[in-house]
Amino acid sequence: MSQESKEKVKAAAEREFVNSLRGENLSPEGIRQKLEKFSATLKVRPLDYEAYAKMPYAEKSFHEFANSAELDKALTKYKDEQKSSAQKKDANISRMWAGQTTEEETAVCKATAEQFLSKYQHFTRIPENSAAIADRMRANNLSPHQLSSFVKAFEELAVEGRLILNGKIAGICEDTMVGGHELRTHKDLHRFLQPTATAEQIERREIGKMSADDFKKEYLQEAGVPYHIQARMKRAADTLVAWHPDFVITDGNIELIVRWISENKLQYDMNGFEAAYQTLSKSGKLELRSGAISHAGETTMTNFEPRETGAPALPDKASLRAKIRNLSSTQLAQFFADNPGERAAVDSM
């Protein structure tokens, strides 16, 4: 590239750099100082590829056009270094798999293996499984110092059905030995590939897929309900009260809600619970607390009297002021919607 062409490239890079400063609200002097410092970098010179990768776009553009020979050298050097580093790493891993390990390296291998076993507790500790994992890691030259190596070998072998896994510990099925064709074609194979779920995660997953009939049968039994199940029922009911203060926690209300969810083939979760509440409260079947107004995401207990049928008389102004004094705009709008006769009273104040 001629010197004239290089100068044009440099000028274009400087314009691009100045444009990039527009959002910084700099004074003309501030822009001049930054541009001067930037321009000093725009010259043909040896490059370090990692430093080049961090350069702003305008500076990269200059080197790509006006300093391409040095950029090519830097890229070639970087690739050679990466290749050399990978080869050394591979050779070091091969050395360890050949049994040439120090005591420290052996300790790290054992610690990594224990870390894997603690995460994948459904991996059955039998010689066949251990040998399969080790052979696959050795064949792929995977480092025994990295948890990701154990996980990669485990996932590959499980998909191929070459491991024996404990479905009961995994919370997937009652079989303690699942392998071969059964594992390879299992409908929940994806769960076998995941770290072992905790008891709480397994329980939550079962609740999520449990039908309302199953829920009713297991959780609404008259006696022998486990404490943690009672606690979950209370949390669910408390959540509904938080959303709808007029909902009263009674066995009858819970029974009605669960039956409605069952009949409508919904899942027992807050979506089903909320749908049941909306339908049953409108039909008047639920026992509700009078004097409560509920809003999605915002609940407030008030002293409002129940609405009367027909055209109610306008309330006393002082009483009305007391009612609406502490209401937010959202609550006030809802109050007017529920009590249309009150609007005229407020307007007359």
C-alpha cells in the first residue's frame, strides 16, 4: 500500500474515532487531546494479537488495511502458540493416563472424581461404571483434573446405555439398576443426564406433575398428613390470601378448590388455584370475608360495608372522606367500580 493510501486509511480511522466520542460530551479541547493520543497508535509496527483483539474498531480498521503484513505475522504467531500450548496440555494429560503422575496430581484426580460422584449420586459405584468412565476419558484424552471431563464422559456413556444408573436415587423410577437398552431408550433419559436432584427438587417436580385427583387423595386425607405437606398447603393458602384477602382458609374452601381443579383437569399450582378462586368466588360457592378488596399484586383490607342492591343512598361526606383518605389511585378506581353510587358523593364534596 502506498504512503498516500495509508494516510487516507489513517484519516478515515481518525474520523471514525471522533464519531465514537460523540456520546461522551467532551469539550473541543478534550476531543483534540484524545484524538492526538489515538493518532499516535496509527502507524505501521509489530503487533501482539491479543492486544489487537482489544483495540477499538477504528484502530483495528487501520491495522487491517495499512498494517496487514504485521497483523498476519501476529495472527500466525498467536495460532502457533495456541497449538503448542494445546499439544503440551495433551501430552501432559496423556502422561497422567499412562500412570506417570505425582502424588499431588493423583490427589487432584481423586478430589475431582469425588466432586463428580457427589453431584451425580445416581452413578452406581461399581467397577464396570468406573472403568467405562476412565476408558472414555482416556480415549478422548480428557483431563482427570477437570469436572467437565467426567461429566462429558458420563453423558456420552449414559446416552449409549453403557452405564448402570440408580433410578430410585435420581427420583425418576423405582429401579435401582437402569442400563443398556432400558437406559438408552428411557423416556426420562434427559433427567438421568442431570446432576442428582435434591429431595426438595424431586418433591417439587412431583407436585408439579401431580393431578388434582392425586393431590386431593394424598393431601386432603383426614389423618396422617405429614408435617411438610401440611406446611405446603398452608403456604399455598397463604399465597391466595395475599392475593385475595377475602378468601377464608377453611377445609371446605380448600376442598371446593381442589375439586374444581380436578373437574377442570388443571394442575395443582397457583395458576389452577387462582382459576378456581375466580370461578368459585363469582358463583358464590366460596366462603369469603366481607369488607376486603383484592387487587393483583396489591391487597388492602378496608372497612367498606357490603354493597347494597338497588340505588344506595349517598353516604355521609365525613364517612366517605374517612374511607377514601388512604386509598391509592388504583384502589380508589376499584372502589368506584365496585360502588358506583359513591362517585356522585365524591363529586359533590
